[in-house]
Amino acid sequence: MLMARKMAAELLGTVLLVYFGVGVAIPITGTSVNPARGLGPALIVGGPALSQVWLFIVAPLVGGALAAGGHRLLNPRTPAEPLASGEIPPAGS
């Protein structure tokens, strides 16, 4: 039962995220959910659209780095304790 609730919560989160992206962000900002549909026209048209392509590429990388940093802050690694023999156990043990 718990697994079904977790799956339902994940599904609801995905649906809300897609709704926000398609139903809210596109009409307001003209954003693109599909990178090919965003980059292709920018390359053809040029001008201001092409000058904003760097943000389309850099922003996900910065977001990924921030998410990785947040994960490390919230889930710190504990150092491996040496065994009685003095050896350090392999990772994942």
C-alpha cells in the first residue's frame, strides 16, 4: 500500500510539473520544453533569440551543480571505519 502511495505521489508531481511547464510557463515566457524546438528556430532566426542560447545551455548545468551540492550538504558521507585488521572496507560494504 505504501508503494502505491509513493508511486501516486511521484505521478502527481510529474503531472503538475508538466502542467506548469506547458500550461503556465510557455504562454508567459515563450519557453520551450523541447530543446530542439528552442535551439532550431534560434539558429535560423539569429538576432536576440540566438543571443539567449547561452542561457538555454548554461542554466541546466548550473541547476545540476546546485542540486548536487545541495544533495551533498543534506546527505554527507561518513568516512569508512577501518576493520580490526586495519584495512579499509571497499565502498558499498
